[in-house]
Amino acid sequence: MLSTKGIRGFTMIELVVVLVVIAFLLVILWPAGGGHREKARQTTCLSQVRQLATACLMFSQDNKSHFPGATTWVKDISTYTGSNQKIFWCPSDASSEADNQVSYGYSGWLACVDGSGVKESDIKSPTEVGVICDASPDTAYPTGGIVYGGALQAANVPAATPSPRHSNGTVVGYADGHAKYVPNGVNERDIANGVTRAFCMAGALGLVDNPVGGISDFSMPASIPNSVTVGGEPCTRALLLAAAGIWRQRAKAQIALGGFKGQYLTEGRGSCYLWGTGDGVKPAGASVAIARDEVVLIVAKNTKIPVAVLGEVQSGQYTATLDTLRTLFSTGYRADGFQAYDYDSHSGTHRFFTEHLAANGKSLRISKAAKVVNNDLDMVDTVANDPLGIGYCSSAIADPERITIVALKTPDGKIYCYPNDNPKEAAILPDQTNSPFTRTLYAECGGKAWTREGTGIANVMLAPNAPGTKALQAGPLFKASYFLP
């Protein structure tokens, strides 16, 4: 028989210490357990969104390369998900039940003005264009919300906004079928935000070519019989084609594309036209201010231009003075130094830039050693792929994922950083900018494009407080690309 001599139980103090240690460990481990659970839900959501994005591609392949429609997207892709309703419900969405709710939204950029889906060929960069994402509020299956579809949503197309429900991050599915977790919340005024870029900025950046995407329905007066030609400055293309696309659909008017090859290349525009300007000067005839932007100086993300050539670096930001810019563009090229890029003489942006670099009352004459590009999108592509390249373009098209925007230092010592001079909000688009390179973009109107009776396309789609203007400005083009006029 074993002896129990010398064996004693826990004292009260020892028991209390043990309980305190256990409680302390529970406090430490409990958040970790919650984090693991959310990680598991995020993984499930990521898998579901990937399947939904892939289903959109499969639908396109079976429907003459058209993506799902605005009002029918949930029904359209349900066939490809095995009619599994639960796949449309995010496990981190606390506000809904899995058996009858849709907690994802579909991009307004993928819906045409008549509600049909865009052609697959209209999506120029499938790896960067968002299709589906975590969104709120929920809708009842089989109805799905549209993300950035405009403030004046048609009654049968519920509005939705991206929802960062996964530890302040959002799961996004893209037009090529892949999906990923995008951290850091959602801010539609933040040009560095991944969700904003995929859903808000996709149209202006040329990632998807559907200018009417995200513009809402509205009442339209009687049509005009004339054919309206639309063209002019390339940076106005998205705005004017959006207005023209809505006008053509609602007013049943004829729209001819005159080409966006520059403000001053006006051959073939006819007597009834909308012509975008870029020189910042209000045209002498009938015209409408349609938006504001900023002409920004750009270099490649991996630029090899020596700091001594470009100017200086302040707080990690490349900064150039007006004198530096005059030297760079009047020289045009220097081996192992830089290669300047310019637009041709038809460009209003070219005239605006050179006149704002004027010194001693004379416009800047850009050197013939500078290479000429076709338009803003071409400028971004070219500079992004040239480590020694330096150019300028509309801020609406300056893709922060591909290029670096150089700050401007004026003679009074003031430094202007696009979009925001406040270092704490460096990527947040303000309501307005006070940079000396800010300009107003106009639509010059010819013939019945503008009428005193208020029935012309310019009156309805572009004039202040007009019904079409409100619908256009409520859409994504004015959230993170253009400023209000």
C-alpha cells in the first residue's frame, strides 16, 4: 500500500495563481482563435468569388462574348454554379442568411446603357477590371446589386457599394476569372486603392471601353433629327462618348465618331458636333464646361532618370521646378539622362502645357528630339515602359499603378503634389485642386448639338443641372478620375 505521508493538496493561493494564468492565456488566445475563424471565412469567400468570376467568363463564351446583364447577372451565372444559391452569400456577411441572400455586387462598368452586358473584347485589361466583389446592402436571390451604377439607379437595378468585411479588406473577382483579397478598406476618392481602381477608375484608365458604364436612367426630351459628330481631345473621350451613348439610346439620335485625335484636328466633324477641348480656354462659340482635370508630369515607376536631371526628391517625392521642365522639354533627349515625350500640334493638351511653361512672355518650344505619341493612354503606356521616359498627360488617365506623378515646385516655393498636397492624404482625390496646371475641359458645340430650346445633346447631357448631366456626374467617372466642372 502506497504511503500518503507528505502528500498535500493545492493551497488556496496556488489555486488562484493557476486560475489567473489560465484566464490570462484565454485572453491571449481568444483573439487568435477569432482571427483564424475570419481567415477561414475569407478563404471560403475567395473561393466563391473566384467561381462567380469564372462563371461570368463561361456565360460570355456561351453568349456571343457578352458578359452578364445588369438586372440578370445572378440568374445568368447561376446555371454555371450548379444553381447553388449559397455561393452568392459571403460567410462574413453578418446581415444575411445563406439560403436566400446575395452579398456580392457586379460592376457597373460591365453593363451597357440598355442593361445588357459588354462584349468581352470591350474589356481591355481583364486582369485589372473588377467584375464581382463583397458588397452591401444585400439583395434577395436572384436579384443582384450593381457596384458604382450611379445615384439615380433604375428601380429594378439595386445600387451596391464595395464592402470591406474581411478584416477591413475586400474580396474581388476579376474579368480573367481570378480573385484576390484587397486590403486597406475602400475609399472611392483614393486613386491608390485597389478596389477603387478595379471598379471606379477602370473606364477612365482605359481598362474597359464602355463609357456609358455606371450611368443611370433618366427622362429624355424628344430627339433631334441631325446626326451629331463627337470627337476632339483624347482626354475628353470617356466623357463625351458617355454622353453620346446615353443620347443615342434614349433620344434615338444618330451619333458619328469623328475621332479623338486632338482638339485642333477638326476635319470631318460636320455642322452638328460635340468637340472636346484641352487647351483650357473657353471656345468662342456655343460650349459647355464638362469637367476639370490636371495636366501632370509622369515618369516610369522604375525610372532611371537621375535625380539631378529631374530636380530633387522631397519626402520620397520626385519634384521638378518650372525651369527644370523648360530645360527637359526644350532639350528633348539626352543619352543616359532622359527621353521627353510630347503630343503633336493638334493637341490642346500640348498647347496648354507649353503655354503654362512659358517664360518671359514666350511659349515653350518643345525640341524635335522629343518623341510624339498619339494620345494620353499611349503616353502612359510609352512612359511606363521607358525607364528614361518623361511625359505629361491628363490626371484622369495617369494610372498610379504604372507611372509616377512628379510634384511641381513653383517659383514661390510652393510644391503641388497630385492629387493631394497633404502628405497624410497623398492619394486622396480632393473636391478641387489649386494647382496652376488645373484646367477646364469644354465641349464645343456646333449646330443643333446645342439649342436654345434646351433639347440638344449638350443641353441635356452636359449643361449644369440637366438630367443627363446629373446622371453622368453620379457615375464612376467623377468619383476618382475627373473633377466637377
